[in-house]
Amino acid sequence: MSTIIKVNFKMQSGKTYKEEVDTNKTIDRMIADFLEKRKLIHEMNKYSFMVNATPLDKKEILKKKVKHFKKIKPDCNIQVRQIDSINGGSN
């Protein structure tokens, strides 16, 4: 049986996207669905996702179903950070 929960993806800019998430999907698929809706899937490696202090991009976590990862609950906040935004030296 599939259950749908609402999860908040909070961007670094402060904007929050409320998404409906099927708890039978893997965490990897949940993240991919979020990025596809924002037309950012081709830049997947430029973003990190965290719940509280737990990064979701570890291999052992990505393969889990949402319902088996207890930190993802209805109305929880998933922090979305852009990780390529650090500038190098200037000329």
C-alpha cells in the first residue's frame, strides 16, 4: 500500500517547495523527482540534501525507501544546498 506525505524542500535562498512524496519510492527517486520538476536534473551533482544534520546523498541512504528512513516525516524540512557556489580565486 502506497502512502503520500507532504515534505518541504527548503532552498538555500529561503524559498520552500511543498512536495507530495510517495513513501514507497526510494530517497534517490524522491530527490530526482524534485529536481526534474524544477528542470535541474542535469545539475543533480551541484546540490546536496539534508534532513536535520543527516545528508541524504550517501549510497546506503539513497537506496532506502522513504518509509524506511524515519527522519523523513510529514511536513519535515529537507534542506537543499547548492554546493558549487564557492568561488575560486579571482584574476
